[in-house]
Amino acid sequence: MAQKSNNSKKVLENKKIFKTEEFVEKTNLLNYLKKFQGKKILYRPNPGNLGDKIINLATKMMFDELKLDYVEVSGDQKVKKNTIIYGGGGNLVEYYQHCKNFLEINKEDNEIIILPHTINGHEDFIKSFGPNITIFCRDYNSYNYLKKINQKIQVFVSDDLAFFIQKSPLIIPRKYSYPNTDRTLNCFRTDCEKKSTNYPKNNIDLSMVDPYNLNPVDKKDTIAINKLLNYLTEFTDVHTDRLHIAIMATFLGRKVFLYHNSYWKNKAVYDCSLKKFPNIQFCGEKPTFLANFLYPKQFYSKLFNDYLIYDFKIEGDNLLVFTKPYTWNPTFYEKLIFELNGQKLKLIEKVEGAFKPDHTSRELFTTLKYALPNNSETIKLKVNYLEDEKYFLLQQENYPKIKGCCLMTLFKNDFWILPSFYEYYSKLGVDSFIFYYNGDFYKKDAFFRKFTQNKDNVFFKEWNYRYKEFGMGYLLYHNAQLVALNNFLAISKNTCDSILLLDLDEYLYLKPKKFEEIKKDIASKGRSVTFFHNVWATFKDMENYSLEPEQRKDLILQMEQEYIINNKIPEFINKKIVHSKYYSNRFSTDQAKYIVNPKRCDHLRVHFPKLYKEFENELTFELQDPPLVDLFGPNLLFLHLLPIREKIAKKEQQENLELEINLPDFINKN
């Protein structure tokens, strides 16, 4: 039984009177219910979504352990002179009427125990409760509210019923099952308790749908809950405002970020029961999911323990599927099945990167094209690979602000360069930007939201796939990048006149006027592609950029915070950059970058595009024959900065100096 501390006290603080709420210890619900052993009990489960099914299953497990003799009743069934246990949940709040309706017809002639609930509103109704009603609250807010409005009823505090299955066979075997790469689940409410309608594009409200077939959840609790737990094991991080998704993910050992629902419920239950777990944190308001944050549609295989598909895109009457190559598995594409309305889609084209025994041999990717039976704006697609199956809701995508000359890059740890990179290329004349992030948006949520403020020409796309991948006996160095490049090509074909493919450490050594001429040339029928010669360079003053990795991590964190809080752009771009013979002698200069007309491209690679046949005469050389330096001349080059960990002696820099440049001064002068 609960032990009460001293009654409410008045506390003098800063010359103001504050009334502290009464504190109670939690009651052991299992011990409390033992007094009903040997009695006939009616059990009314709380209706609702998948979270309520978890509570219902946990309740029955507790009843079975206690060997309680109970009969389940449903609906608004009226009974007399019985002991009724009403299931736990969050139904006795202003949003719902189920619990209120049932109690209204049964509260006079029965002994009623309401299992751990969140309670808010219905004040006049609750005031009518007599001493025959006992209520367990799953949070202190509800307890204090009930004690304030009705002193006749018995009120206790206990954990949500879902905590009863924490150490059950449902949880323990799955707790040690993890995917082999970081994966984030976004699960935010879409019902009346939602905080807002500003969702991430890959949001799935698991409490309302089955993640495998997007149909209403199974009526059998154990089937639905097993599917849910299996699904949660595919993720390492979970962001949600669904209380029981957070509870289950916490039990499974995932890193959980819990947010507010439409009222105080989540925070109250967190404070009462969840904050003791080290792997969950309460984040308050949901992050801002801006329209210019894009998410891929992924197909994850439990059989492979990996992503089979990185993204989908509808293009007219075709479905484009982006993935890494499976050349080593000849039957892979036969077993990968796409169905629309029960009709199997036909593979009409497969584009793959060529395999060559040089450094480009590892730049492999696959784009599959399937014919769609009709040109629908939205389709429900079934994807199957052996026992792995998933449904997707796909729609025609339109990005009107990705236009003109669009610059694309894939990045991760050098995110802190973004502000200066954007500033430089905006001044050069780039019209729009799409940044593919090789990680989880949430890890840098504050930085990215700050960066996108007042920038309607900037898009981010999450691309959290392994950068290096083994395949065909070789290490595929640009695994994530090659698929990203061709995913971007599909986006840009119908919207952009030209696309520019660079890394964050690469800076075109051009004046805006010259760049404008190149853009017009590419957009016209004169030329499909223009290359830029690679020139290795570094900072003139290397002291701050030659730190060991751990020291550099602290420096980057400091610059990140200064940008978020004080809007201070990192000093990176203001450092003088030098090129010298020293670098050219040590590194090859054949790694060109390019600007290309996307409408004339079959596919993209890191250093050169593959044009459609009718435009192939505009690309008449291989990388080493003739040397690129002879093709481009002195004006069409870019500075490729060495990693900041590179240690180069000042003396060698000065003796071999060929070019010294301050990029802000250079770009600002016509």
C-alpha cells in the first residue's frame, strides 16, 4: 500500500508563496491485486490503438500470473454487483469517451478498479465517483488532479502496465538484436493527440498501422505486438511522441528520444517511470521538419541484415529503383519482386556502373526501371525479396525550387564547412543546392535547421548508407556516393539546366562572369559537359588544421556551436589557400570534376558522366589519354584541399609556391 509523506506544505522562496504537490510512493499493483484471488472478476480492456493492445496483453499476463478468475466484457455493457477491473491507458481524458461511457452506467452498483491511467478533464463526472471506485494513476499529474477534485475515491500511483512485460520472453531475446548500421525510426502521431502536422517524410505512425502492410493493426494482440517488436529491432535510434513505442524501444535497448504529444502525458509518464533508463531522453517539442528536408524510401532486408534498396522514384509511367550492384548474385533481380494491385511489374531497363580494373572499377551502382501499368500520382507498391516484404505509398515528386544550375554533394563529418561553401558558390552563381547527408539528420538537427533558415534554394536529403562496401571481391569506395549521384540525376532531369558535382573541400577557381558563360553553354545545345582540372592545394597556415582527430573534434564542436548560437561562419573559408609543385608531384591530377546537362546523361560517376549515345561525340577522351591538363587550360580548374590532418612543412610550401589565394577576396572581385 502506498505510504504518504507529509501533507502539502507552504514554501517561502524569493518572497513568494509556492504550494508543493503531495508526494506519494508507488504502489505495487501486483501485490494489490492479490486480494482478488479466488473472486469472480469482470475485466473491461481499454479500447484503442497498438499501445492499448500492449497494455491489454501485459494486463492478461499479470492476471495469469496471479491466477485471477476473470471474464472479459466489451462495449458499454451494464452489470450489477460485480468487481470490475477497467484496463489501463489514457482514455479518461477530454479526447475520448469510451471509459467515461462505461463508468457512467456502471459506477453506482459495482466495485471498480481502474488500472494505471492518465487522467485529465471530465471534472464534473469524476466528482460524482464514490468510495467504491479505486483509481491507479501512471503519473503524478493525474494523481494530484484526482486528489484535488475528489477526496472520496482511493487513488494510487503505479507504473504503466506495459512495464510488466519488460523482462518477458517478448523482450529479452530481441534486446540483443541490432542492425549492422545506424538506422533511425521516426514515429509521430497522426491522430487527435498529435502535437503538429509537420512530419518528417519517412514518418510512420506504428500505433495506427502495421509496418509490413499498412493495414489496420491485427485484432490479435500478440500478433500485432510481435510484429511491432520485430520492426523496432531494425533500428538503433527511435524518435517518437508515441508513449508505448518509446517504452518498447527503451526495453529493447534502443536510443530513444521522446517528445510531447498534444498535452502533458508523455512528460508526466517519463518523469514517473522512464527517466531512470539511461537510453531514453525527453526532448520536449518535436524538431522542425522543414519541407526542404528529404528522406529516401528504403527497403531493409532482415535476411541480408542490410538495405537492398536505397530509394524509389516515380518518373512518368516508370518506377526507378536505386541500389548498390548485386552482380555477384545473378538471381538477385529475379527474386526482387515489385507488385502494384497484385500485378507484378516488368523490369524494362537496368543501368549499372561498368567494372574496370582501375580506380573507377569500384564506382559501381544499379538503377532499375520498371514499367507502371498506369500513370497515377499515388501508388501502393508491394516489394518482396524472399521472406522480406514491405509496402510503400509512393507519389509523383516535384521539386520546383531545385532549378537552374544545381550543385550536389554528399558529405558527413565536414558538415561544418557548409556555411562557407554555400556562401562561396552562391556568389559564384549557383542557383540551387541539394546536400546529401551520409548520416542521421537528428544527429545535427540544430545545425541543419540553423543553416536552412531563409534559404529556400537549399535542400537536404538523408542518405545514411555505408560509404564503403565490399562487392565482387573489391572494396567499393564510393558505394553511397554513386547511388546518390544517380538518385540526384533523376531528380534534376526535369528541373535543372545544369548540375555541378563537387565535394565540400573543392572550390572552382573561376570568376562569376566566366561561370555564367559556362552555364549558358551547358544549357544550350553547344556542349553537354565541361570539366574542371583537379589542382591539389592546402591551407597556407596549417597550425589549426594539423591537429590530432580528438583535438580537431573539439575545435569543430566549438565552431558548430558558434554558428548555431552566434551565426558566426567558421574561419575555414577565410584562410589563405596555396597550390604548389610539392602537391602536384605527390598526387595525380587526373581526378576531374564537371558541370553537365542532366537531360543528356544516361548516368553519373564521380569524375565523369556517361552521356546518351546521341551526345557521346561531345565526350571524346579517357581519363589518362590525353592528360586532362592539356584539355582544360589554366582557367578551368578547381582547388581540391588536402585533408586538414595533413602535415606539410611551411618551408616546403613557400619554396614550391605557385598560387596563393584568399577565396572571399577572389570571388568578390570581378
